[in-house]
Amino acid sequence: MKFDPSTIKYNDSGLVPVIAQDHANGDVLMMAWMNADAIARTIESGRVTYWSRSRQSFWVKGETSGHIQELVEMRIDCDRDCLLVLVQQTGPACHTYRRSCFYTALRNGVEVEIMSPVLGFRAESDGKLS
């Protein structure tokens, strides 16, 4: 069956949450949003393209930073209201220069930083989408 992005259940803003996961080791890298056009662009180009809610524009992951995500596979959850993209990640996935955006663990009611910025990249966020 040929995939049709209009079959996805989008929220009231026309967006669907997307989890990016490293295809090689299974690490969860980040969560972002896509609309139907971003899904189509991702499939067509092979470069993961999100929708930036703050900028109200498309965001090709790594377009400015070089920290690209190449699409390996896209999966649709059972309710068709969330996507999983398996990616080949180049460089850090997080704009804080960490491998993953999920670098804070909650342990015994305390937040613990479990991941440092990747060496060779700035440790502080510059506020740009990476």
C-alpha cells in the first residue's frame, strides 16, 4: 500500500510528534514535530525535515550545523498519531551539543545530568536549530 501523509492523525495545529532514534544502536536522540509537507519532504529527500513551531518554517536537521539526520526508515505507531524516524546521525542531535536531547535523568526525585556535550562542539547552546 502506498503511503499517504494525509492518513496520519495530526493535532489541531496540523502537526504530529516525531521521535528520532539512532538506527545503529537504538539511542533515542530527540523529539520534534512534522506536518504533512515535512513528512513528504523527508521521504523525498532522505534528509529528515521537521516543522519549527517557533520559526513557523521547515527545518532540515543539520542544515546550518552540519549535524544531519539521514532517514533510514520511518515508522508509524498503531494509532497513527506519532512517528518514529530511524536515522543515521552525524554529530550531536541536540542543540546543546549532546548526542541526545534526553540528557537529564530523574533519579530519586533529583535531576541528574547523564550526558556531557560532545567534544569538539561548543558546550553552550547558541539558540540555533541544529
